Amino acid sequence: VQLQAFGGGLVQAGGSLRLSCAASVSTFSVYNMGWYRQSPGKQRESVATIDVGGSTNYADSVEGRFTISRDNAKNTMYLQINLLQPEDTAVYYCHLMHRVWRSDYWGQGTLVTVSS
């Protein structure tokens, strides 16, 4: 299984980005998924998750600004990020976990840098 995350970049505070995570799996729909981020000197943290039924959860710090979604037909997960703040600067990683076997996979990360 390979995950490819892309869509990061340098944006000004208040701007938006859309991250994508494409997965090379045969049964994308049976995976729970999420986006995590890691800033320099900090631990990796969960940002948003979406399960096989489409239920979502968000970290308090991003609630109302980030939207996670998935397109099972395209084997792709998305993270729409609005109203970016400098503290959102981090490497963003996508993560998949099989809902039954609990096998999990990480993408390589995409860097989001927000300038003030």
C-alpha cells in the first residue's frame, strides 16, 4: 500500500489550501482515515479523521476551519484548510487504518507553511 500526499505549499495567513491523499489500495472504502500534522519540536497530532461511514472528527484547534472528506471512487482523501494561521505550519501526513485488521499506513507528508 502506498499513500501519496500532496497539495501543501506556502500561503499567507487567512488563505486556503486543499490537501489530497491518494492511496493505492484495492478496497479504499474499508479504511478509516485521518490527517495528522507535526510541527518542528512537537509531537505528531491528529487533525481530522473520517471513518468508513463518513463520520468525521476534528481537533479543537481546527474545528470550523478544516474539512476532511473522502472519495472512495477515486481512492482519495482530502483536507480543505481555510483561514490558515501561522500555527498551522507543519508537515501534514495522511493515515489509513483497515477497519477490521487494524493494519495501518502513513503517507510521506506534505509541508504547509503559513506566513503572517
